[in-house]
Amino acid sequence: MAAQKETHQFKTEVQQLMSLIINSLYSNKEIFLRELISNASDAIDKLRFKSLTESEILGKDTEFKIKLIPDAKGNIFTISDNGIGMTHDEVIENIGTIAKSGTFTFLKAIEQSKNQNTLAPELIGQFGVGFYSAFLVADKVTLITRAVGSDTATKWESDGQGGYSIEETEKDSRGTTIILKLKKKEKDEPDFTEEWTIRQTVKQHSDFVNYPVVMDVEKDEPLSKEEQILDKDGKPIEPSTKKVIKEETLNSMKAVWAKDKDEVTEEEHNEFYQHISHDWKPPLAHIHMKFEGTTEYTALLYIPSQAPFNMFEQERKHGVNLYCKRVFIMDDCKELLPEYLSFTKGVVDAPDLNLNISREILQHNSLVRNIRKNLVKKILELLGSLEQEKYEQFYQEFGPILKVGIQTDLPNKDKIAELLRYKTTKSNGKFISLKEYVANMKPEQKEIYYITGENLTILSNSPYLENLKDKDLEVLLMSDPVDEWVISELREYEKKPLKSAEKGDLGLEKTDDKKKDEYTALFEHIKKHLETMIREVKPSTHLKGSMACLAGEDYDMSAYMEKILKSTGQDAPAIKRVLELNIQHPALEKINALFEKDNNDSRINDYADILLDIAIIGQGGKIDNPGRFSKIMGELMTDALDV
Ligand code: ADP
């Protein structure tokens, strides 16, 4: 036991560390509070654990708390706990040196990092450097601690420059008090003697710490009758309130995720969800799981009931916060979930991370990868298990982002495919799954038909579908831009290829070769006339009632895709399409007859122009020369209407 004051030099690595902390974290000074609260909470945890077997050690001091005492006049900030405390030797061991073996690696990592300012503040908790973060805000740190079961206390003091002093002192209760003589603050820097700043910082970083973090605050309280001064008429003279000091708990302490999952009520879920998401609508569903294996972690995840307005913005934050033993490490933890599930909000608490993580390290951390894999699995399972109505609500909101996973998460492609829903030509406005589609397929049907386009009305009335509808074949109506990417990656479902209803030959029936031959000359002529616009003229496999449509080859970009690219300002290669003409149509027969009579008849070219316009209009496109179209139409009607 040291009765006298001793002075010690810091070990070199402590000095190195301290200057690094101060240099790389100067813009995140407030984290010192998180670190000290976290240490205090750990100290209480340890004591609580010890008291499980030695209940007498607590004495009368059984109300665990962490007290913050700001002193604006003296520019001092004090934090005090009634945890396990430290003996003289423990102080030297814990505070004077860096005992942790990882520290060296940590120092190297920081040194090697080109720009120290980009180092995430999360690093600070790593390798046990938390206490030193006090020097981010303090010129001088005084720690007074009394270990449980000890009569004497130890005072440790340092200006963070070269060394520290240590001496025996007195303290009237168990635990640790740390007094920070704050630096003179620069303009725009937070003032940690200010109530609001302290409240904010605790809320943000330590809200779910398991013990009350308290502070004395001044409150207005109504005066009692006796205290009230009355005027001559017996009326109270203002003010009718007095200032009183009240101890207030600043953190909610509700580590909802740490509770047994059956013990968390719906209200608690809603409240917690609100707290982390700032979304006032209750979540649609949640997952609460404790994973206990070689690695331990808890996850509490929520599926929101509505999409954020900025769902597709790059800068949007991901909704998962990472905690370590109820201590907040970081929000926006992109490493824990892939982009296509980033609508999920919640918390992952991984004790094994040991506050031991930065964003850089996260990406390469096998525990994090493990957690991520598992979370994806659980979320996809949850979505798959939602009752239909809820799932559809989810799908309306988040379907477009979920679908991205088909392209970006190949190992889970099949699982995501199960979650796809489409309206079809036969579903009467209802969503169906691919599984349902396949179950409804005709015995001879080999392919899953789909069509992509801007909206359901255009799609369901599309001339491309005439023949398919006539044969009672179901077609998936895909009206979401993302569907184009879904199709390009999915290609088949349950071994049934996906087949565009607007591209290539539908191959629904044998074409009548003889009849086709009758049209060869006319089609050649039309092709020549429209050469700059189209690639080919062919008898249609799509049409039943309509005369003309434009079709792509199987490998072509769809018309909708072309439109999407153009609308986003990207260069879409101009694709010449195939003009498909319906040789069963009486009008076509008449044009052919006209052509056979006189292949120089000028009307043939007019009709060719009109056929192309009709094809374009039929797919919801814009024609080049609407004026000419309406003029020719007028003439045709005049001719047709012989009354
Ligand atoms: P870490 O908390 O990561 O171990 P710190 O530098 O913050 O690293 O603290 C070093 C050690 O000092 C802790 O592990 C703990 O044993 C001790 N310590 C720090 N703060 C307290 C406290 N408030 N009460 C008791 N012990 C503490």
C-alpha cells in the first residue's frame, strides 16, 4: 500500500496512444462520455456479478447508478459510479499501462493509416484505450477509486503529458469517481458542462446502458401554500414556482433486445422501433433472436410498414445499429446487411466484438460475415412466413428494393425468387407467386411468359398478348423497372425458362408456310420502304386481333428497358425492331391483294407507314409524325364509310 504520493512515467506506448487518440479523434470528442459510462457500467456489472455469490459486499449501497456532475463555473465534469472500484495495484495495472496485447497491432494500424482523421471513432474502444479518451476533453484527469471491501481509496492524477501521480486518499463510498478538468473549449465545440449537450450525448451513445445514468437538473416546482407570497388582496404574487434540484435519469436503459423475446411487449417493440427508426408507424414485423453457438449475438430487427421517401438514394443510412454488450458502437452498419435488405431496422449486439471494431475491420471480420449471412437467412425466412396481406403490404413498399437481391445476392437468388409477386393476365388484379404460376401452367406449356412495360393497363391490353390470351396462357405483367434486371438474372424458375411475350417467336403454332409465301413480296416491299426504322417484316406469332406490332429478337433489349435507359439519360443503343404483321387479318389480306394487282400503287407505302405507327402506338410508344397519321386515318375512314 502506498501511503505517499508516487509519480510514474507513462509507458511509451501509452504516450503514443494518447497523442494518436487526441490527433485522430478531435472531431468526435463526445465519445469520451460513452467510454467512461461504458467503463462505469462494466464496473457495476462486475460488482453485481460478484454480489451474486457474496451478497454482503453491497452493504447499504445497493442502488446502482452512474452519476454525471457538470460544473460550468469550474469547467469541470465529473462521472461517478458505485461499481467494483479498483485497488492501488489495480489502478497502476489498468490505468498506467496498456496491458492489452492487441494494443501494439492497434498502434501499427493507426500509424499505417494514411489519413488518421478518417479513422472511425469506434476504434477508440478497441484494445482497452477507452479511459484515455478522457484526455480528448480534459487537461487534467483525476481518478479516485475505492475497491469493494477496502477502507482506503486511491487517487490517480495526470495531465496526460508524460506521467501520472498516485497516492492514497479517502473516499466515503465504494466505486470510482473521475474528475475531468475540461480544456478551454474552442468556438463551435460542444460544452460538456451544458445540460443539453450531456443529455444529447447520453441519449445518442449510451441510451441502452443497463444502469441509470443520472444528473442533477434544475426544475421549476410550484410553491407550496406556505411559501406563496400574497398581495394585499390575498392573490399570489408571481413567480409562483421555485427552482429545485432533482436527480434525473438520462438514459432509457431499455435494452429491449437483451430481454427474453417472449417478455417484450408489442408496445415496447413499437417504442423501441420508433426510437431507432424515427418512423412513427409501427413496424410490420420483427425478428428477435439470440444466437448461441461458437459466436454469440443477439439481433432485434424490424421490417418497417412503409418505405422511406429516400429509399433509393445512395446516401441513405442503413438501419442496423451495432452494439457490444448494450454499448452502442455504430449506427448505419452497412456490413451487417446487404443493400437489398437495407430497409431493415434494428440492433445487433455482439459481445464477442468487444467494442473491438471499426468499419475497416468490419468488412474483413469473419464474425460479422457470419452474422450477416444468418441475418439474411432469417429476414428472407420471415418475409416468406408473413401472412398474405402483410406480405403484400410489404411487397408494395419494398418489392422494388428486394428484387435487386436477385442480381446482387446470387447464393440467395432462389429464395428471393420465391418472394416475387406479380399480377398476371389471369389473376384479376391479384398478386401471385412464381410457384402459383407454375402450378397453373397448361400441361403442354413449357415456358413462363412475361411482359415488361410501364404500367399494368398498357401491359394487360398489349397486342403482343393477343395470341397468348387466345390460347388461355397466363402472362406475368411486370411494370417495375427493376423487373428488367430480375429477368436478366433469373432466366428460369423451377426449370421453366422465362419467355418474353414481346420478343422472338412465341412458337405457339406451326406457321402456314404456304400462306407466308403469299406475303413474301409485299413484306419485302414494306421492309424496303421502312428500312431506316425496322430490321425485318415478319408474319406475327403474337397477334390475333391487331394488325401490327414491333417485336425484338430474344436477345434484344425490351422496348421498356430502352425507355428506362433513355429516361435516366443513358445511351440506349438504337435497336431496330421487327415489324410483325398479322397475316390472318382481313386488312392485311386486302393490302396484299392491292399489291398483287399493282405493286406501284402509292397507297401501299401509306399503309406501310400506318402499320408501323399502329405497331408503335400499340406498345404505348410515340409515333414520329402524328399529323400525317391522323390525316391518312381520316382518308381511310372516308373511304371505308360508304353510307
Ligand atoms: P477497457 O475498458 O477497454 O478495458 P479502459 O482503458 O477504459 O479499457 O480501462 C482499463 C481498465 O481500467 C478496465 O478494464 C477496468 O478494469 C479499469 N477501469 C476503468 N474504469 C473503471 C471504473 N469506472 N471502475 C472500475 N474499474 C475501471
